[in-house]
Amino acid sequence: MKVNLDRYRIFHLILLLACSFVVAETLIAKMEWTKMSAYGLAITITTQLSNAINSANKDADAADESAAEKKRQEKRERVLEKRRERRNGLPGITNNKKRK
């Protein structure tokens, strides 16, 4: 298995670790949880939230791509329609110019 490391992934890992640390330390300080229990719950919560956010982002990206694809398709259809009109000629407009 090949893993690509880029700035986004490293930043995401650091963010997950920081959020897990904050939640775990809060549980330890406020509720007197053991370290193992606090970090277990904190990492679970942070990971679930991260997965939910990533899922929402993927859905939004797919919608953006779908809208962009639809826009490209409409533009392509307009260009093809203009080509057909030029080729066939419109009523009252002649396409054939006299050549010298």
C-alpha cells in the first residue's frame, strides 16, 4: 500500500491530534477520567467528526463537479448549434460569399 504525504494530510493529522488532545485533557481535568478512557473517547469523537466533515465536503465537491459538467455540456451544445446554423444557413441570411 502506497501512502502519499502532502501538506494537506500532514496539517489534517496535526489538527486531529490537537483536537483529540484538547478534548482528552478537558475530560481528565473536568470529569476526572483516566488517561486511557479520555484519549479513547476523544480520538473516537474527533475521528467521527472528521469523517462527517470529509463526507460533506466530498458531496459538495461532487455537486460542484456536476454543475460544472452541466455548464460545459450546455456550452458545447450552444457551440454545436451555432456550427449547424452556419453550415445550413439561416432563413434570409446567405452563407455563400462570392469569391474573386
